[in-house]
Amino acid sequence: MKHRQGARAHRQLEPTASRMSRGPGASPLQLINEGARPSDLGEDAVPAWVKRRVLLLNATYEPLTALPVRRAVVLLVCAKADAVHEDPLGQVIHSAEYSLQVPSVIRLRTYVRVPYRARIPLTRAALMHRDRFRCAYCGDKAETIDHVVPRSRGGGHSWENCVACCAPCNHRKADKLLSELGWTLRATLVPPKGQHWRLLADNKELDPVWLRYLGEGAA
């Protein structure tokens, strides 16, 4: 029963463009509007902007997640969200009944309550953002992650024991302790806090426009 209700709700959110007839010369945009996934069309057939993501804000301007372009357009067309920032380099989408520019940030018209989850999941992307893509040991550009106390010596995979690291430092440190090398950390290792870090955990590259909504930790 829940499955049928979910499917019905999804159909109600489809943009008007999804009812366009699919002719033999249908464009990638038309096929995507009709429900085809970009992966179904082949890399050469999908414009680069289709693969971009759009920042979704709550009604309170709290960042919630990054949506595929198609889903963001559905929310706009169905009047469930408003565009906050349009992508100046984005495509203008046309159909028989509407025309809009692909946005970079949209905002829900109705507030959505987000379940509270205390600890931010540790991912490579989030760790890189926390350490600002700099090696925790020397300050050069980070390329990988390192366990301060090596796992082979009892170190855990946690925010308090993982850092962004450059390849030379990672290779030199190997399975040694910092005390054995005479090294020190450039900053105290703490877990990040804030709802926006859940978004950063899944997105390594960010649209610069998003940063004003993601707090100091995203800069």
C-alpha cells in the first residue's frame, strides 16, 4: 500500500514537460524530463549541466541536501520550492508551458523538520573540508587521508584520529607515531558540528554560491 502511495506521489511531482511526446529526434533534455536517467543516455549525449547538483534549503534557509538538477526543476515547477540563486551559466529549460533557468540554490516553501543526529559521518569529502584540503602535518595540498595513530597500532577510524595528508608525509609517516618522528599536528582534531556538514560529507566540490549557506567550516 505504501509503495503505491509513494509511486502516486512521485507521479504528481513530475514536471509538465514529462508529458511531451517522445519523437525519434528527442533531445537528451526531453528524455530526462520524461524520466530517463542521465546514465541511460550515454556520456556523450548528456550535457555537463545535467550532471550538476542544486543546493536545497529549508524554508528557514538551513541547508538540507544537494539535489540532481532534474529533481530541483520538478520542485520548482510544482511550486514546492523557489529559486534563490540561478546558475548564470546554466541552461534555460523550455517546454510548452514553462521556461526557467537551471538554479544553483532553491528553497522549500514549507518547512521540513529534520531528525536530529548528533554525530556527523566520517567521509573522505567531509574530512578534506574540515582540514581545508591541507596536510595536517606540513600544510601542503592534501591528497589522501592518514590515521594519526596507525590502525596497525590500535588507532581508530574516527574524526579524532584521521587527518587530511599529502602523499610525501603519508609515505614518510607510514606506521610510525608522531612522537617517534618528532611531528606535531597543525590543529586540534575535533568532529565538525552543524547540519551543513552532512551535505559536505557527500560533496567534495561545491558551487561557490553555496558557501554563504554552509557556514565557516565550508570555506
